[in-house]
Amino acid sequence: MKSCILLGSGTSVKEGIESGLWEKIKNENVWSLNWAYKTIPFLPKAELWIDIGFFTKTMTELNNLWKKGVPCYTKEHPKYKNIPEIHSFTTTRLKEQYNEKIYIGSNGLTGFFALSLACKEKYDKIYLLGYDFGVVNQYNKDGTKNKFTHYYQNKINVPSGGIGHPELYTTKDAKITDFEIYLKEPCKIYNVSPQSHITCFDRIDYITFYKLLKENNVST
């Protein structure tokens, strides 16, 4: 059974870390999205991003990753033309072009890019980690707005404009329904975040996730 784990940055990953996530997935096919590679105590099987700004800010670290054998996948851009270590793909934000290019959702997000690529690679099972699509609880207990958007927030210092800005996922342009396009895929997609705003996939907790991984490893 061919499976893939996409490691996003939603705060639900924190629960996984507290339950021994890194140890349980260290031998799995883990794809790191954006800054997640900085938090993993092992090398991911792939590093993915979309924003060219991310590339310019992390060139040295990305260079170290591909020198260690980690393939890098991203959206096509002229900057990558003479960098053979980076595998770039023609992308689209249009659903009608889904079968022709790598779909990245209406807002052009790495989470869509990674999921689309995994589907193109014909994985049987795809596990989504940190795919919360915003904060679960909009307000803290003291009544202040909850701005804890990323599991590594306040843990590592990264130049990301999205950290601490949950409103980016609550505007009318943040089309959560874009995920429904993947329902036509033959693969099984699990969202390891029971309270995620993305409800079109089966939402499971980490205990169930670990059980499924163990069953998959036994069967193979």
C-alpha cells in the first residue's frame, strides 16, 4: 500500500508532537510543506513550497536539503530554470485545468500543491497533517482573538507573513470548497485534525492515524 504524509503547519500538529509524532513517522514517506522541515528531527522525503519569496529566504537551507538527497518540488518560475535540483511544475488555479496541470487552489497555496502532486503520483493513502485551514477556536478563554495559526509559532523564527493572521483563512476569497475537487480521486485521503475546517475528507485523531500506519506497514 503506497502512502504519503503531507506535513502542513496548522496548530493541530502540536497535539501530534505531544503524542510522539516524530518517532512514529520517522520511517514514513513524509513530505515537508514550507517551513515544516525546520522542526522535523529527521530528513523529510521531499520539501515543497510555492512562494518564490520562501525560496529566496531559504536558499542556503534548501541547498543543504537537496545535497542530503531531499528532492525539492515547487511551482514553475524562471528563477529555477538553471537549478536542476529543483523540480518545478506548471500549476493552475482553475478547476477545469485540474487534469492538465498541478492544481493549487483559488488562492495558490502549498497545501493544495502538495495534495495535487500526491494524487498525480497515485498514492493509495494520503494523510494530511496540519491542514486546519485557520484556527479552530476564534477566541481564547480571556475573550481575546486566537492568533495561534502555526504549530511552530513562537518556537522557531521564520519570515512568514501568514503566521498569526487567521483572517487569511476566513475571508470570502479563502475557498475551502476547493478541496472537494479531490473527492473524485481514487485514493483515500485522511485529514488528521478532528476539528479542521476542511470537512470533505474523513477527519481522524492521532490515535487512529497511528493505528492506520501500523496496519499499513503490516500489510506491506
